[in-house]
Amino acid sequence: MEMNLPRAFWRLSLTWIAAATAAATLLAAQSASAQGTFITVASTTSTEQSGLFKQLLPEFTKATGIEARVVALGTGQALDMGRRGDADVVFVHDKVAEDKFVADGWGVRRFEVMYNDFVIVGPKADPAKARGKDVIEGLKKIAAAGAPFASRADKSGTHAAELRYWKAAGVDPTQSKTTWYRETGSGMGPTLNTASGMNAYALTDRGTWLSFKNRGELEIVVEGDQRLFNQYGVMLVNPAKHPHVKKEAGQKFVDWVISPEGQKAIAAYKIGGEQLFFPNAKPDR
């Protein structure tokens, strides 16, 4: 019996080691799986800098167990990320560009999510006398006065809207002899910082403006024009173009953000009691 004890003990030890190894392997696999449950969302600086995602994403993760990692860029750059397959979902605000993105096969389907509006901010003294509800007349007065204007100039949704307004006003502010038009080539927050430092006018989405702290002498001078309506859309990047796209997880994000739960979370986000975004998803269309 004494001779068999070490052998039995050895067999038992091997059993323990095998069991411990299997448990460790399973734990590592589960950990790797959990770490891999994330999607990349290419979105705009306005959704990020307004603080919306800080409220929205934890609720999405809680509901689905999926982590959403946001890359905040201008809309044009976000759509480019989708075209390259560097994102699973695109969440932006330039309907013309979004429709083309889907028509060209890069996105599966576009869903409307929410809206807010653009405003023109400027010095309280309003040296260009641009104050009012007409965005086109306001820009004409800014150009005529040669008053400083800070532009994102980053191919974002806000920049695309700004260029449409300038065109409607019959003004080309990018011409070489223009000195009052300053192109920052940056996001909404940095552009507002530039405008604040220069005491200049700027076009911004209301959400970023409400969350912006470094206002200086700036205030809203033009608002209320129907042409300032700002719609956001969401799209799954087409896995037929990029097979590595996380189709199921990405679609869960799209489905959640347009669901009653996601829409409620969007409506609940406020700063100083003021709602920043207004849900208007139509998931059945």
C-alpha cells in the first residue's frame, strides 16, 4: 500500500493540474471573447463633444453587453472610415452624403435617428448686424461687413451645411482675397474656441454650443430658420464590401439606437434643463 500511495497521489495531482489548466483556458477564452465584443462607430465631433455619447453608450452596453468605441471625426471623414472598412457603424449628419454612401453600396441602409438645429453665434455687439432668423441674410451681412468668421473647413456635416448656406447667399468666402474668413480645419469645439478668441462669427450645431464653456463674448445671433434643421442618420457598414465588419453587433447598435429605449435615452440627455437632440427614428421605413 505504501508503494501505491505515491503513484495514486501523482495521478491525482495530474488530474488537478489538468482541471486547473482547462479552467484557466476556459477563463482566458471567455475573457478574450468579452474583450472582442465591441464595435467601432465612426461619428461626428458634435455627438461626441456635446456629451451625448457619454450618456448613450453605457446604456447601450448595459442593454446588449456590447461595447461601442467611438471615433469622432467630421462627417466626411467618418464616411471615409466606413468606405475603408475601418468602422462597423457610421452615425453622422449629412443626408446627401449619407444617401450617396448607401447608393454606392458602402452602407446597408440609412435610418434617421434624431435632429437638432444649427445656429450662428457671434459677438454680442453683432458688428455685422446679422442678428435675426434668416441664415442667408445673416451670412450676406457678415460678408459685406468683412466681419471675422471661423469655419471648420473639415468636410464635416456642419461644414457641408455652411457651404450650402454661403452658396445660397451668393458668397464665396474661400476666394484668395478674402481675409475675414478663417478656416480652422478642426472639429466644432476647437473652431468655437477660435471664434471665441477672435470674437468671430461661426456656424455650429446647437448641441455642441450648449455644452461649450469658453464662450467669451459670443452668443447666438441667428436661429429659427427652417433651413438650419440638422438631421442625423445611422448606417451599418456593408459587410458585403468588408467581410470583417461585425454585422450582428453593429446591427444591434443600429436597432437599439432607433428603438424606443434608445430614443428615450437620446431625449433624456439635457444640459441645464435644455434638450440637445430630438429623437425622430422611423424604424419601419
